[in-house]
Amino acid sequence: MSKKIVIVDYQLSNLFSVKQAFYFLGYNALISSSPEDLKNADFAILPGVGAFADAMKNLNDLGLVDGIKDFINAGKPFMGVCLGQQLILSRSEEFENTKGLELVKGVVKKFPFQKIGNRNFKVPQIQWNKIIQPVKGQWTNTPLKSCNANDYAYFVHSYFTELEDEKLILATTNYGNLNYCSSIFHSNIFTTQFHPEKSGMLGIEIYKNWLNQ
């Protein structure tokens, strides 16, 4: 049975690399802004880079906010990537307080200025960085099951997610002295702050695990 995968397009980012990752796995994922396509999908992924407020405006204007919530309430697998992880939270402090999708309680905050010794930690963070397993064995039976603690993934972001319920944190990452959430796993919702499609075979395996869960 073929799997219908929809990459949610809210007209804010280049989604080609995400589509190519699924193509590598043998799937022709559909890039779509249509709530109807989302409704008929088996899997949905919300990628993205850019401003939180702009993203929420576009999702609302396109009728995708209710579409995403209906999809998740139907129990289907949903994945958020980078900005997609941030959008599922309650609100963001980016520029102004902006309400998010409110699927997970928490807030999106900007990286603080950090200088440790002679090193300034630049914002945005643009680099390969480690993903850390908070609890040993926690990645078993999750999309990160093929990863090893301290594997490297690719990050590009200025803001990070702070959750009310830390038990939903699947992975953390250190940037300077800040240890922040870099993956969330909650029921049928899975997200990564890093970009699996830009993280080599590690990221390909994460997408594969997500599709086969």
C-alpha cells in the first residue's frame, strides 16, 4: 500500500530538499497548500524557515491551521521541522507575542547573547551540532531509534523551544551554556529543530523511521 505524504506549503520556504529526501526513500511526496490534500494524506510534514508571525498568518490565511489540527486529531503521523517544531507550541516571543498552533504547551524564545572565553556564540546558530538523548533508551521505538547519542545533525535557527512538560523532549542540544530542546515526541506528533534533509544519511534514516512507525 502506497503512503500519501503531504509536505505542507505555507509559502515561506523552499521545500525541494525535503521532497528530495522522501524521493530518495522511494516516495513521491506532495507539496501542497490545500487543506483537502492534507485531509487525504497518511503522513504530513510541516517544514520551514523564517519568521514565526509570518508563518502563522500564512497558515491561517490558507486555512491550514484547522487542517493541521484535524489531521493530528485523526491520529495520523505529523512531523515538524525547524520552524515547524516552533509553530506547534503555544506562542513565540519573536518580535511580538504571537500565538502558535497550541498543540504542545510552551514558548519559543531567542537565543541569548553568549560569550565564553574568547568565543562569541553567533545567532543564528548555523552549524552541525550534537543531538543528546536525555534518558538512556528513550529513543527506542521512536523515529530517532537509529541515532546514537551525540550524533551530529544540521541546525539553522535563531530561536529555540521551551516546553512546559519536559517529558515530551526527545532530544536536547547544547549551544554555549544553553541546553535546549531539539526534538519533541508526543503521541502522533514528532518534531526536530534540526534539518534531517540536510543531515546526510542520519536524517534520511530519521525520515524512514518516521514513515515506518
